[in-house]
Amino acid sequence: MTFIAKTWNNSHYHASGAGYGLKISFDDRERFFNRDWQSVILHLSGYPRPIEANVAKASFWNRTCGELIKKDIGIWLQRNNRARWDNGHPYEVKFTVVGEREFNVELIN
């Protein structure tokens, strides 16, 4: 099972990777995530280790936000030359479910 998400940034570039995330649509959150989970494990393609991202927050579940935010995501995007994009044109990533709370994440454009 797979779905597409988009890169996200809080409007500020940080060399540290802070302020980056992956935006999940509301429908995909409802379909692939569980409100009882505290976090999810992401295997970012080519990243040296899995990362854990918080989903136990109201902003993840509302209709306008839905970002998985983690400094490691920003570092991963920077390493793959995807940390900057034209306004309104974020990059897409493919999520593949690999287990409960666990996803592989790949850049697709």
C-alpha cells in the first residue's frame, strides 16, 4: 500500500534541517495512520537510520496541517537537493507501508 505526500517547510531555510517535514493529506492520514499512535517510524531512502516522527498532536490530525516534522527530514531533503522549491510546487514523496507505524519514504521527483 502506497500514497503520495509532499515536502513541507515553515517558510524559512535552516542549514540545520529544522523547519522541514512531509505533508500528508487528510484522507491518507485517516487511511494509513492511527490516532492511538504516539509516533511513526520513517525509513528515508538513503538516510543512514530510521527516524521517529510524532503524530500525537492535534495539528497532525486537523484538515489544514498534517505534517510529519523532524530535523532529520530537513537534513535528508538537503542531502538530496530538495530543500528549496518554487512557492506552491513542493516535491513529492512516496510512502510505502512496511509495518504497523512504519513506512519507507522515497523521493519521486
